[in-house]
Amino acid sequence: MHFDYPRCVEPLPLAVTELADRLGSLPWLSDLLVAGSLATGDHLPGVSDLDLVAVVAGPVDETRTAQLVAMHAELDHAAAAGADLGCVYVDERNLLDADALHPTWTHGALTRRILSGITRAELVRHGFQVIGRSPADLLPPMSDDEIRAAARAELCGYWAWAV
């Protein structure tokens, strides 16, 4: 399957295009979105990670989980080697639920995480689609105050724990 990738970032990293090609064959995937430094324009290959969000129809059950794990493991040893490719898989029904946990491929493993306020802000302010709809068609806009609150939540939550 071939996609006409956006001209926001040219060219898109091979890890992103390879993931898009594989995900595009899954009938339950509707959208693949770019967040993080690749969306904001300050991505440094070999330094920055790749933050993606996939919107799916229905929950990621055992069968879907097995497909995603195999796909990501293969990519991590080939086109995405060294790229630190991460992707949150969000059931569209839970897209607006800030507390919902979603299957997330990160650092070579599948875990469950929220779609953070910072990622949401990156998507609505700078993100773009590789497959499907634009982030602005999927997520509501965020005010500056909402973004500041998301940053505080991340610093006092995840990053305080991680440090």
C-alpha cells in the first residue's frame, strides 16, 4: 500500500514510513498521527525519539496485540533500529478520555499508558497525519492555560516518578 505523506517533514524518517506501510494494511486502524519533536520541527536524528499516535476502531485485544508486538519488534531490528520509535494505540471511543490507558510501544516493549496532555497539545498545535484524518479533526483545541496545566501534570507526575 502506498501513501502520499504530508510535506510537513521531508522526508519522513524511514521508521515512520515503514510503520505506516504496515499499519495501513490493518483494517482496524484509521489514523496515524505524528507528535513530539518530529511534529514541532526540532527532531534530531539519532538523538530524538519518534512519537506517534495510532487511532484504532475497537480495543487492542490479544490478537491485535500480537500483531503489533511482532510488527514493532521486526521494525526495531530493521528500519526503526536506533530510531526509538514509539506509538500509542488509542481506541477512538476513548480518544477524549485523558485517564484511559492505551497500549503503547516504547523502548522495545508494549506497555499501557495514557495519551498525555503534552502529546495532545503537540498533536493539536503542531501534529500532522501520515494516515487518515488530521489531529485537528480528532482532538479539540487546547488553550495556553490547558497546556500549562498539562506540563505541570507531566512534571509532577510521570517525570517526578521517572527521576
